[in-house]
Amino acid sequence: MSVYRIVPKPGEEPHEWRSEKFEEINGDEMFIRHVTELHTIVDATLIVDQQRDDVKSAVTSILLNGLMPAFAELQNIRASHRRPLPLMNQRELYHDF
């Protein structure tokens, strides 16, 4: 599954904003399934109207800006165990995570 983000530009109409590929993720990963189900959980709460939209937006923002980059680094760490890397590269993976 591909995740895209919109790059807003001041003075341009939203339909003119450029979209760019943000991340390529595997929807079969349990972590991804659980996080994306948070929207369903929010729908089951007593939070309504604009507050519900705000909570869903916050969940999406945390996912895209915080968890997805960390998850991508974790995937790199997992892959590094299948192929030997120099120590400096291994340390960089953990530092980036």
C-alpha cells in the first residue's frame, strides 16, 4: 500500500497542490493493521462531529509523522539480520530508529 502526502503551497488552490509518495507499506503487517483500525475504534466512541474528525486527523498525523518512519527503520533493522552489515551501518540503523 502506498501512502501519499499533499504538499501545500501558499497562494495556490488545494487542487493545485502536489502530492508525493510518502511511504510504501505492507498492509499485511500486524502493526499497520492495528494502527489503521484506530479510526474504527474512534467511530465506536462517544466522540462526535468535529471532535471525532480532529481525533482521526491526530491519529493519522501521529501514524504518518511518528510511527511510520520508525516502522520503516525497524524494517531495515530486521532486514540487516538477514544480510551482514558493517558495524557502523548497524549502529546507524539503530540511531535512526
